[in-house]
Amino acid sequence: MKIVMAKPGLDGHDRGAKVIARALRDGGHEVVYTGLRRTPEEISRIVMDEDATALGLSTLSGAHDVLVPRICELLRESGMGHVMVFLGGIIPERDHGKMFLEGVRAIFGPGSKTEDILAFLEKSESRIEKNLPIGVFNDDGWHWN
Amino acid sequence: MTWKEKLLQSALEGSRRDLSRLLTMIEKGEELAMSKGEENHDYMILGITGPPGVGKSTLVGRIISYWKDRGKKVAVLAIDPSSPRTGGALLGDRVRMDSANSGEGVFVRSLSTRGNPGGISASLMAMSKLLASCGWEKIIIETVGSGQSEIKIVAFADKIVLVDGPDRGDIIQAEKAGIIELADLVVVNKSDVPSALKVAENIRSAFSFSNENDSPEVLLVSAERNDGIEEMMQLIQSSESPLWRSRIKIRERLLSLWDHRLMSSPMLNQVIDDIETGSISLEDGLDILSGWKNE
Ligand code: B12
Ligand SMILES: Nc1nc2c(ncn2[C@@H]2O[C@H](COP(=O)(O)OP(=O)(O)OP(=O)(O)O)[C@@H](O)[C@H]2O)c(=O)[nH]1
Ligand SMILES: [Mg+2]
């Protein structure tokens, strides 16, 4: 799967994003890493230019509740509602419901296992094959965790 | 109109989204029927190549800014190797190109070497052509390579810049392999690191042994400090490729297309099976594959 791994906003914690980017590569995926401090607009354009299937967002600063909805909205607006969005970093339990409503399909917090993330991506691929919704646009409410 | 034709028309009319989708189709080995006259404006394909970590992406970032400031539309194709074992790839070139995010006039696509049934060289040729047709005036291609690379940048770039860095000296290896004479310019990056000077000197003296007086210029720059970039751009624009190089280019293009044709033949797996079992010879296999033509 072609995956863009992005760090939105001013958050400077990039260890997790780098670790996951490498783990996904080793799992056979094609990962484009954006580097730190990308705006929602930049991220949406990167996903478009790369024609990525999925977008992984890593945030540890607590700004996910503003940034994630904005990014999902931009994807929908620019004809990229088919893109699958998943999250990692520090996302408090109480925000998970809101993130899923935005169209996010999975959330992986500290201590997440690579096998689990890869299993999620495999499941997503099988949903794509079966023409089941996976993107931020056509939400049937399915999410991984 | 077929779906593919619609996509192409929309991309030609400026849809970034559809251009991007078409690039993916080319990457997967599909061919686009584009008529010849569609690249109806001036464009240039600049190849940036050199060993890993010498600062190619940082340099590309500077080149993007340079052209963007002069009102040019700049597209970048950045290629990173994929793991032959897992097929996965980490495409990190964008991280070093801040200017890649500077708006509508810059398009950056990261590519891995896998998933190109016909070889990445043929894909790159087709992608550049598509970008040019869609109005992108400067097309930069970043590839890792120091001579041994299977990506034949000569096949599709109008100008080639070979980048080296301190403590590398890989270009001396390239010189032995006869690749260096294809470069229009040799750039030694990281001039802020003292040992870069030595590398530049070594390369210059290696050139002075060859009789050709058309060996490329050797320039020291620092991409990080934005030093020497103006001069580099002027040299890139003013350098004239000697005539003999255009013959080499045509030869490389033929080779790339030849590779592409063989590798995308529907007979490929059958032929490999038959050679394996010994029922046909290598020569027979080649004859079968080359007889096939993609319509
Ligand atoms: C190391 C660290 C730093 C380092 C960061 C170095 C770097 N380059 O990354 C430094 C010292 C610079 C730093 C600075 C700050 N930090 Co700090 N930092 C941490 C710390 C201790 C560990 C983070 C870490 O690297 N973990 C290791 C990695 C591998 O784990 P991870 O990022 O969580 O990633 C895992 C999962 O989350 C998931 N994952 C992550 N991203 C993604 C993405 C996808 C797509 C997927 C699938 C999975 C995934 O997979 C990974 C593996 O399991 C955390 C506390 C903690 N225990 O989390 C605080 C923490 C994140 N920092 C915090 C704060 C407040 C700061 C500062 C503002 C000031 C301060 N108090 O120190 C500054 C801000 C810096 C900035 N510009 O943003 C707070 C954030 C509070 C909040 N969210 O409300 C935390 C939670 C500490 C705390 N409890 O207060 N920090
Ligand atoms: N000192 C110094 N470091 C530089 C300069 N240009 C780039 N670098 C650093 O060199 C490292 C590699 O830079 P990149 O631009 O990623 O190099 P690259 O050739 O594109 O690397 P690959 O794509 O991995 O082959 C980074 O840490 C840069 O910050 C420079 O002019 N001076
Ligand atoms: Mg690079």
C-alpha cells in the first residue's frame, strides 16, 4: 500500500512517526515520510501528488482535535474521500469516538505493536478488494479498534 | 471517450488530481496514447544523480526555489530504492525539500524502484512526457546512482548533474566506469565541510588526465547554506551537451524501451519457465519475447 506518514502542526515529537515509517516499510509498504510541521493544506496536497491509498498521522501534542478534522475535510473537498486515514501518538481515550466520526479508521497509542498495525493494514486492503468503504468519505462506521 | 482518455483530457486541462492518477497508471505499466504535438511549450528535464546521502534532495529543494522564484512550474520525480526482499520502501526525499510544499506551482512525486513491470527507466520517460504535456516546465528527476545504477538517467534527462560529497569520492569510481563523461556538470556538495575541497580537487585532477577538453565543470556548493546555487543554475542552463552525447542518449533510450518491451511481455513468465526446464534456449526465449509488440 502507498502510505503518506505525516506530522501535522507544530508538534516536534517525531520518533514514533519514524519508527512506524520504518516498520511499515519492512512490512512491505511504500511509505512517504513528510517530515515535521506540515499544515493540513500541505498534507492534503502531498496525499494528492503522491496518489496515496492511506494517510497515517502522528500527533503527540494534543492538537489532533483541530488538525485531524481539518485534514479529513480537505481530503473530502479535493476529491480524495477514498483515502484511508489512521492515527497514532497521544490521543486520549475520550477523543477516540470523535476521531472515528471524522472517518479515522484506527488509532494506535504508545506501546502499539507493529504486528497489530500491519494486521490493520491487511484488513484494510481486504476491505478495498471487497469494495467496502475505507476512506474518509464513505463511512459505514467500521473501525479497527 | 474511454475513462482513460477522459482522465488524460482532464489532466491536460490542469487537474492535478487526475495527473497524479495517470502517473500511478504509468507506474503500474500502462501506456498512454499521447499524440506527439502535445508538448507544445519549452520544457527541460534535469537529472540529479549521485551516491546516497550526498545532499541531492537538499539541492533539489534549492533548485525548486530558484525556478519557482522565476515563475516556473516545477515538477519533481524522486526515486528511492525498494527492498528487493519485502518490496517495501521508505521514500524520504521530501523531508529535505521544504520548498516542495510551497504551493500550486510545485509538484513532487516520490517513486520506488519496484512495481514497474517494464523497468523504471521507461516509466520515467513516459511520466516526464506527461508532466511536460500538462504544462510543467521544469522537470527534475532525483535518482541514487554512481554509475552502476540500472536507472539510466542519460536515457531521459536533457541535462545531468552528478553530485558528490566530502569523504566519498564515488565519482572517481564513476569515472572509471566511463559514466562521468555523460554529466553536464559535477557538483561537490557540502562545501561547508572542509574535506569537500579535497574531493573537488581530486575530481578535477582526474579530469585533467583525460584528453577530452569537453569534460564537465566541477563546482563546489553548499545546499544547506545556499552557497553557490546561483552559479550552479547558470552553469546548468548554459552548458551545451556535445553532439556525441546525443547519440549516446538515443542509444540509451533504445535500450530502455527494449528492456520495457521484454519485461512487459505477457510471455515473460512462460519463457522463464521454459528456459528453466530446458525446453528452450536463452536465444529462443529472447526471440519469442522480442517478437511480441505492445499495441
Ligand atoms: C521523548 C519525548 C520528547 C522529546 C521528543 C524527541 C523527538 N524528536 O521525538 C523532547 C524532549 C524533544 C520532547 C519535547 C516536548 N515534549 Co515530550 N515527550 C517525550 C516522551 C517522553 C516520549 C515520546 C516518544 O518519543 N516515545 C517513543 C515513541 C516510539 O512512541 P510514540 O511517539 O508514542 O509512538 C508510538 C505510538 O504512539 C504509535 N504511533 C505514533 N505515531 C504514529 C502514527 C501512526 C500512523 C501509527 C499507526 C502509530 C503511531 O506507534 C509508536 C510505537 O508504538 C513523551 C511521553 C510519553 N511517554 O509518550 C513526552 C510527551 C509527548 N511530551 C510532552 C510535552 C508537553 C513536551 C513539550 C511541550 C515540553 C515538555 N514538557 O517536555 C516539548 C514539545 C516539543 C515540541 N516541539 O513539540 C507531553 C505531551 C502532553 C500532551 N499531549 O498533552 C508528553 C505526553 C509528556 C507528558 N506526559 O506530559 N518530548
Ligand atoms: N554540511 C552539510 N550537510 C548537508 C548539505 N546538504 C545536505 N546536507 C545533509 O546531508 C544529509 C543528506 O541529505 P539529503 O539531501 O537527504 O541527501 P540525498 O543525496 O538526497 O540522500 P538520499 O536520497 O538518501 O540518497 C542530510 O542530513 C542533510 O542535512 C550541505 O550543504 N552541507
Ligand atoms: Mg534524496
